Amino acid sequence: MRLDKTGAHRSNFERNRRKIMATHNTCGICGQPVDMTLKTPHPMAPCIDHIIPIAKGGHPSDIANLQLAHWSCNRQKSDKLFKDSTKGNLPVGNRNLPQSMDWTDYKSK
């Protein structure tokens, strides 16, 4: 089980998730506004993304490693890191992730 789902990390993650949801309104991956009224499974629903994925050594509950994201952006990013030849591996985000679909006109059934 992932570290952000158990023990002390779980309560820290939840506290930081609430802070981010209350104070942020822009997706850290694509840079577009996030509609906080949408609910999962809508692809534009808000969720929390680990900037450096836990699988790549990112901290599971530190607020500095968490950002607001659209659900679809977070799923597309997965545990990828962006390869920058001048700086090494960097987190995917802030518009360096190519989007495969424009979800802005999505209509749920």
C-alpha cells in the first residue's frame, strides 16, 4: 500500500489536501483553471497530484510535493518525469506534458 494511504502520512496528506483544495484554483500540470464543483469521474474534477511521484522518491505527504490538478491531467502524468538535458529529470507539469485530448468541452452522461 502507498505511504500516503497509511499511518501518519495519511493524516498529513489529508490536512495538506484540504489546504490546497481551499487555496488553489489552477491545475499545476496544464495551467488551466480547476472547477471545484466537479466530482470524480468527471475528467476535469479536482484532485491532488504528487509533483515528484512517490514511486520516484517523492515525499508522500509534504505540502511542497503536492499540487492541485485535473483528474485527467494527473492520470496522464502518472509517474512520469520530464527529461531536461540541462537540468536532469524534472517533474512533469506546467505545460510540459502534451495533452492527448481537450477535455474542456466534455459532457458527462
